[in-house]
Amino acid sequence: MAHGGRAGPANGFTLIELLVVMAVLAILASLVAPRYLDRVDTARETVLKHNLVGLRSAIDQFYRDQSRYPETLNELVERRYIREVPKDPVTGRADTWLVLPPKDAAKGVFDVHSGATGRARDGSDYAQW
């Protein structure tokens, strides 16, 4: 038998079918992507708030135990008040925390704030948290 002509239905997709499928996928992606990115920002801010609460709690516990504030955030790790200095989820780094010394001393860690620039979704500056 010769195979010169088509005897049955062709397998595969036509170019038009592929373009229609790609257009539908592009529309779905354009609807989902903004919501996804919005959720990622919300998650970062939530993690930042929790990291700040954890660091401040460790600083307070250190002060209660030692009757002084830690010299650095790393001292909290060395003395096992925290396992590691957490990353600032907005900057993605652990060395961008803004450390505030006690009012009566030039050094030490009384409080911490985020070192991230910019504003949160609620309009406040990250550095004020």
C-alpha cells in the first residue's frame, strides 16, 4: 500500500489551536499573578512583624536575666536566647536590622527596627516598625 495520501485523521494540533490555548493561559496568568504577588507581599510583612516580636522578646529576656542589654544581636545567639539572627524578609538579609541603643548608653541593643526602605501596604515605613 502506498502512503502518499492521507487515509485517516491527522494527529496533533493546528497552529490556531495552539494559539487559542496560549491566549487562554495568558489571560488566566494575568488574572492570577497580581493576586499571587499581593499575597507574597502580605506574607513578607507578616514574617517581618513576627521576627521583630521575637527579637524584642529575646532582648527583654536577656535584660531580665543579665541586668543589661546585649552588646549586639549576635550576643543573643552566642548566649542562646535565639538560634540565629533572623533575616529581614523585606531585604532578604540578616545584617540590615537597625539597632537602637538604650537612652542612657552609647552602645547596646535596646530595640530593633527593619532596615528596609520603602513603605508597607498600610502606608507606614518599614523602618518605623
